[in-house]
Amino acid sequence: MSKTDKLRALPSVDEVLRSPGLAGLRDRLPHRRLSQWAKESIQFCRDEILAGKVDQNDAWLRQIVHLIERRQQADSGQAIQQVINGTGVVLHTNLGRAPLAKAAIKRMEQATGYANIELDLESGRRSKRGARVARMLAQLVGAEDAVIVNNCAAATMLVLQATAFGKEVIVSRGQLVEIGGGFRLPDVFVASGVKLREVGTTNRTYLRDYEAAMGEQTGAVIRVHRSNFQQSGFVTEPSIDEMAALDRPENVPVIDDLGSGCIADLAALGLAEPTVSASVACGTELTLFSGDKLFGGPQCGMIVGRKRWIDPIRKSPMMRAMRVDKLTLAALEATVEIHLAGRAMDELPVLRMLAADPQSLRDRCEKLIQTLPDQRCIDVVSCESPVGGGAIPGATRPGFALKVYGRNANRVARMLREGNPAVQTRVTDDAVWVDVRTIATEEMENLRQRLADVLGQVEVESDE
Ligand SMILES: *Cc1c(COP(=O)(O)O)cnc(C)c1O
């Protein structure tokens, strides 16, 4: 049979829609949706025929109905769902970075309906969006003022554009980074309308390099914190204190793109990360950071610093395109309150997880194993949990994990991932590792059930 004949044998959209096999879907779904899927499915078969991939001549109707059913199933699943994070990576970008504090979730719920996002309840007049949270945030980090945008990437673009449009921004060659997802500094400079003025070398940049580049055309100086890679060996660069003290005209700000947004000193956990207040205190004009990294809040970008620089940013036409919604503001307000009250280590999941001591993690693992019906191929092992997500590159915390041995680690990992609730794990050394550092206490029972389920199906490695 020729291709033309095969194509002729394909049913029409009408025939497909009338077919008895679709009766169920016909009753439940709008006609337009069903006919769209019918057209797509017929087209799929047509392409297969043209590509010479099928030798079938009949039964097209049955196959097309099947294709439509598959499309319908794929479409009815919930795309975004809860995932138990068994990777141990505290700030996991693919899993939405920082889990929110309970107080932040509650506050967000209160804002889901109408909320006084731009209304002063006392006077009944319009008020500035996010005025209270900006005030509290400024107070928290010792800055004069603050504005909040969608993420730190937006903050970077907005700040570059508002401070140095058409002018040069000086940056060290060692800091011309790619943050990820195509966010590469040189491109960001172009998109923000500023000229890149690179100084120094990849490994060594001195204060005098910045000084030599400074001139009429200079709009700003920026320091970009290395939050996703490390440099070691023959390297040097000025500290942010030294950069803030640079001799420069008063219309040239020093901008610190800090990224991770660390508020409390984490040295006690063996983690060296510069704090926002230190960046502000040393005299930089503007400091930028994310809300959902070490700050432990919702996704947003924060710009803190001198009022004289924040004012024009707030008035920039780009600001409107980058402003956050009521849910983000509500969650952020509660998160800032927690920081201000000094309760961050107790109430912010990110910090609690980072601080969790190895012994308590081991206890949780052992308690869980004891309640499993089949304990043959699971064990408690020590591990290192990475901080992850654009904060403190290479840093890990010592902890404990459940290690599942079995014939096929990838299959076990997939079973855990595809069940409900999904469990994301790490596969290393032909075993599945479930690091409990990033699993909330209230998720442990769900994890136990999922593990019990899956272990029942895993073949045990035999000794022979
Ligand atoms: C993470 C990071 C960003 C981007 O922040 P998002 O909130 O993800 O947009 C920018 N700069 C630095 C230094 C970062 O670490």
C-alpha cells in the first residue's frame, strides 16, 4: 500500500469525534478541547505515515482514540505537587528553594482574597505597596531604605539600569559569572543598557584596577558575590569594605550583588557567608539579594541601601513590571518579622535544616527504619548535605541518610519519585540515598509509607 493510500485510510475529525470509543470523554469534555486533540492525533499519525514509520493500514480509529485518551490523561495530572526532598540539598532550585515558615504560609493564606495591599486602613487612603515590609527590612539590615522585586535577577537589572544607564559599570573579570538559566552577567549588562567595563584578570583583581578604570563615563561599580563556584590558588580581589571605600564621585555607587541574603552569621555552623548587614555597614550604596535563599522566605529580590539611590529605583518605570504580588509580600512580611524577633534559627525551615545536628538526624533515620516491615535492604549511613542553590558553594553539613540497596537503584528512585507524595532522592554508588536533613518532621510518616511500599517491591541482592 502506498503512502497516499495509507493517508486516505485515516479517519476524519468528525469520524473520530463520533466514534463510540470516545463516548465517555464526549460527555465530560467540551467539544472544542476534544476536537483539538482529535486533530493533533490525526496529524501525529499522518506524520508517522509520511516518515515511513508505520506499515499498518487499518485500525486507525482505535489508535487515534487511544492517542486522545493519552493526551487527556497527561493533561489532567497536577503539574505542581508536593515533593518530599530527600536529597539533603537545603536550597534546591529544582524544588523551589526555601520552604516557607509556618507563619509565612498562614500570612499568605490571609492575603489570598482581598487584602489591604495598597490601602491604609486607618485613613482609608491609598498607601504604598509593601511599605511596612520595606521599612522592617531596612531596619533588619541597618539600611536607610529597601524595595522588593520579583527576584535577585530582576533586582540586578533594575539597579544597573536605574543607576548607570548608558554609562560604564566596572566589574572584575573574576566575577563575570553565569548565575544559571542563561543569566550571564555580560548579557545582563547589555539588556540593562549599561556598558561592561571589565578590570583585572580571572584570578587577580586589585583595588588599583578599579581606580584606574574610573572616569567621566563611569556609572557604577559592582561586586558580584561568587555564590555558585569557588576560586582557589593564586587568587585575590579587594574585600567589599575596600571597594566601598574607593575614591569616587558621589554619583558613582558601589553595588553589592550578594545573592544569598544571609542575615545571621552562620560561622557557628562552619559556614562562611557574608551577611547583608556587613555589606550595608561598610558603606556600599546598594546591596541586592534573593528572598528564597538563606533569607528563608518567598521568591523575591531585595534591594537595600541609601535612600537617595533607592528613591529613583522605586520610581523607575521598570519597577512596575517587576513588583511582587500580595502573596509574596504577605509571606515576606512574616519572614522579616521572624528575623527581627530573633527567631530565625527556630522558625525558618532553611536555617533549622542547616543547623540540625547529626545525632538528631541519625535518631530520625533509626526510628523510621525500626517501623518498616522489611528492613533487609535499608540502612542508616552518614553523609554530607550540600547547602546548594546559589549560596556558599561547595559547603556541606554532616548528617545521616537512609541508604536503600537493591538490584536497580534507578528504578527504586523512579518509583519513589513517581508515587504520591513524590520523594526525590540521590542515587550514588548503585544505591538510593534519602537524606533526612531536608525532610520535615511531619513528612516522616509519609516517607515511611512510601519506603515501605517500594521496599516491598525491590528485589533483594542475593548472596549467591
Ligand atoms: C542567586 C543569585 C542571583 C539570582 O537570584 P534569583 O533570586 O535567583 O534571581 C543573582 N546574583 C547572585 C550573586 C546570586 O547568588
